[in-house]
Amino acid sequence: MTTNLTTEVRAAQLGTLEAQFEMRFTSTPRGARLARRLSGERLHAWGFPYGTDEHDALTLLVAELAANAALHGRVPGRDFRLRLAAHTDAVRIEVTDTRGDQLPEPASDVTGLLGTGGRGLLLVACLATRWGRHPRTCGGPGKTVWAEYDRP
């Protein structure tokens, strides 16, 4: 797992962009669910059929990043932005929120397995080929958390 690469450096290494989806969602559990559902439909339309390992892994990555944005990156009255980009060799997921003071850190261990939360980034680290974070590129407050999933 490689974390915290900048967008510009990594984007230059990805293959040709084939398809892209971008949308803003409310920073609520409902917004996170809608992001997951719309991403699942978009991935299916792009040739990642429902029920395949690729589709399930990508949808789970979107679900975890969107849920984190709604829970930990929430600023009242502000949305989060989801961007999916399917390249010839990988799919990149970016979730941008407006809260820059709570930065995600890689999960270091699996403590508290009986708890009800705290394993989202561990799932991201296990499913994604690479993931990381960087400040919002537009110069405003906040951060972008991204994950990439290499196509087989």
C-alpha cells in the first residue's frame, strides 16, 4: 500500500481516462448511501458488472470514503464531492470534504474488533492498491481522500 501521493504525480502515472463521474452529496448518512448506490450503477454501466469482485470492492471503497466524509469530514451546510475516474489500468476514487482538521491515518492494528466502528480505513487499505490524502486542490479548506484500484 502506498499512501499520500499527490494527485498530480499519481495522475500522470495512470493510463488513459475512459470514463468519469463527479457529483456533490449532502454530508449525511443519506448522502453517503446515495453516493454508494449511484457509484454502483455507474460502475456497472462502465463494464464492472454487479456481483463481480471488482464491482464489490470498488463500491465498498466508495461507501467507506463517503461514510467517512459524512461522519468525520462534516461541516454543517457543506457537501462532500465524489469523483470516480476509470482509467485503462485503474479506477480512482476521490472524496473531498471541507474539514481539514480531521485527517485520516492508516489503521495500525485491529484493536476493538467487537466495536461498532473504526475499521473503515483498514478496509480501504486492504482493498485499494493505493490510497492517501492531500489538501483540497482549489485552495479552500478541507481535504481529498483518494483510493486507487488496479484493474486485473
